[in-house]
Amino acid sequence: MSGVGGWRPAANPWLIAIIVTLAAFMEVLDTTIVNVSLPYIAGTMSASNDQSTWTLTSYLVANGIVLPLSGWLSSLVGRKRFFMICIAMFTLCSLLCGLSTSLAELVVFRLLQGFFGGGLQPSQQSIILDTFPKAQLGRAFGVVAMAIIVAPVIGPTLGGWLTDHYNWRWIFFINVPMGLITFFGVGRVVEDPPWLPAQEARRASQGIDYIGLALIALGFGALQVFMDRGEDADWFASVSMRLTAVVAAAALIGGTIWLWRAKHPVVNIRVLRDRNFAVGCLMIFATGLVLYSSAVIVPLLAQTVLGYTALLSGLLLAPGAALVIVTIPFVIFLMTKVQTRLIVAFGFFVLGMALVFSHRLVPGIDFRTLLLMRTTQSFGLAFLFVPISTITFVTLPKGDNADATALFTMFRNVAGSIGIAAASALLTERAQVRQATMVPHLTPLDAPFVQTLHDYTATLLAEGTAAASVHGRALGAILQTLRTQASVLAYTDVFAITAIIAFCVVPLTFLFTASRGGAGPGGAH
């Protein structure tokens, strides 16, 4: 199998794909595995729950800053060397996180872990793009999908299991063997293609774009802080959050203008002139928005409303992840027979229908129905990542791979942060709205309320409750039921909004050029 431009790596390309994807899997896993362990971390470090969330924020801020810069950073030291440095330091920082004795230490090591982790996904995708010919990209990205889709799904479940059966430090120690295997594997089988050193040397000789570098760091750093801390600070009700949002918007808008006009920008965003790449970034943004938000709100619903354990709520996601793995080979085969953009359109349509089905949520929903809801959502996602990743890069020159993979990964990760933050904020806001619309019915003039109060009172009396406290306890039970119903209705509202987004994206998929598999426009393989 020849790679790009007739070059062929010495090692088996599929072995290369598996090894480099293990590094990406390790990094994506760390974005969600910590979440369920925050209360345990706070207890061990004698910190508040709010303080412990900085272990998430520090990681996301550093990761968000490095992601778009990874192409430029790799050109300074060479792609393979940069990739191995990131793997080694990510592994070392994981070990140090597990050995931390104070919250300050843990936050610093998480910051460094996020910094070096930011270079893993773009480097992985860039290596795969250069290792495989365009006709084989669909199958290659099928391997990548295992990391990108499965890792954030199993993260909370694995984190909960490790914390329950061992302790929270093992959510970091688990990276050490994976990191060592990946480091030595990359050193053994990965090689830079012959044209890459000259490209990297030419770019490194152009100097450092300090203005672009500063604007990106400031913009994405502020954006990640706003997304991760906004809900706790009540969003725009907080002066600090308003200031953070203004800084993020100003830096990102100014940075975009600067990078588009600069002669030698730190990130070449002019790759967005390529039609397929620009549309692909939009599609992966929408996919990340739904993937990460749904991976959070389903376990949240199970634990906070339905009373599931962390492990049981995590198991709700597992069959969907398995279905994705089983479906991807069929999707890859389908890409050789059907236009890729039609498959992407189908994926978003199925996802929208699955979210409409999820709108039927009720307070007494059983485990099997909830499992079916999540699994149907995952089925739609199976038709998105591989086709989008393949068609996005099919018309892009190989010299743009470094910056393109950095931008593509950035769009997905930023969408994930926005999706999680927006879903959490919407749940809170819609629950308040739903409760406000139901409270006026708690009046002696409302017949259903009077009947419900009578039923609760009769039940409590039959159970032997003292007559003097029956009325108050019955009202308390009704209020609790109202709050539960308001919460469930809030979840149905979020599912409805997400469904609308999925349906709105469907017509945009036809902005892609007509192509099949990994072939160019109009071609098939």
C-alpha cells in the first residue's frame, strides 16, 4: 500500500494507525474520565468541589491553546519528534497527577498534561493522512473513530469504576502503561515522509508570528475558562465572566483577521478556502456539539433525576459505543457505493430522529427504554465521523495537513466544550421555566391539584402518619414531584433543541462536493 505521493512507510500502515490512535485515545479519555472523581479529589485534597473543578479547567485551557498551534510547534522540532515529546510528557504528567499531594500540584500538572495532550490528536491525524493514500482514508479514519467517539463515552464509566474499586489516582496512573507502549511503538514504526523535513524547515525559517500566537493563546484560553466556569459563576450575571467573554471574542475575532492577512501566520487558516475542508469543519463542529453534550446529559439525567449509580449511568452509554464500532465497517463499505455527503446527511437525519424519540422522556422511564434512546443517538453518530473526516481532507494538498488537522481537531473540541456548557446551562434555565409554569397550578382552585393532595393525604394516613403533619408532608411530596417533572421536561427541551440543530445541518451537507470513499470530486475508488 503506497502512501501519499508514492511514498510507502516501512512498517505496516495499519499498525501505524493503531499505535498513533492509542495516543489520541489516551488524550480524549482524559477529557471526561476525571469528571466523576471530582468529589473524591476534593475530599483528599481538603478542597471544595468548586476548587476541585480547576483540575478540569486547567487541562481544557492548556489543551485549547495548544490545539491550533500544534502544526506550527511540530514544524519547529519535526512531526515525529514533537509527537513523541507530547506522548512522553503527557505520560509523565499523568504519573505526577496521580502522585500529587495538594490541589495546587494537581492543577499545575493537569495544566502541563493538557498542554502536551493538545499536540496528540492533530499529529495523529496528520500522520494518518500522510501514511494512507486518499482511496484508503475512509478505512483509516474508521480506526481513528474508535478513539474519538468511544473514549469520551467510556471515560465516566471507567473513571467511576477505578475510583470505586481503587482510588481516584488510578484515573491518571492508567495512562502510564498506555503512554509507554505508544511512545516506544511510535519510535519504532512511525517515520516522517521524505517531503516533510523540507516543508518544516521552510516554515521554521519564516520566524515566529508573535501577534498571532498571543491572540490565539489569549482567545482560546479565555474561551475555555468561560465555557468551563461560566455555569458556576451564573454566566453573564458575573462581571468576571462578562469580561472573560469580551476578551475571548475580541482576541478570536482579531486573531482570525490577523491570521488571514499575515504573510507567515502561526496557523494557516487560509486552508479554509478549500470548500470541502471548510464545510467539513462546520460538520465536525456540529458533530462535536451533539457528541459531547449528549455524552454528558444522559448520565446526568440518570444520576440526578432517576437515581442511578455512576456505574449504572455509565453503562447506558456502553451499548451505543459498541454499536458505533459494529456499524463503522458498514459505513466504510457504503462510502464506496454512495456519495459521501449523502451518508453524512443521513447521519444527521437519523441523529435528529433519535433525539425526537428521546423527547418522549417521562419521570418513570425504565432502564431499557432509556438505553434504547441513547443507542439510537449513537447509531446516527456512526454515520458522521468517518465520512466527514474523509471528505474534509480529500481535496486538500498534503502540504496543508499539519495546519488542517490542527484546525479540524480544534473545531471538534471547541464544539465539545460549547456543547457541554450550553447543555448544562439550558437544563438549569429550562427547569426553572418549566417549574414556574407549573407552580401556579398548586392552588385550591385547581381540581387536579386538590385530588392529588387528597390522594397523598389518604396514603400517608393509611401508613400511620400523625394527622397533624399529614398536610405538610403531602404538600412536600407534591412539590418534590413537581420538581422532578420540571427537570424531566427540561431534558426533553434540550433533546428537542439538539434535534433541531441536527435537522438544520442536513441541507448544509450538500455543500460538500459529490464524491465517494476517499476519491476526489465526482470520483469513486
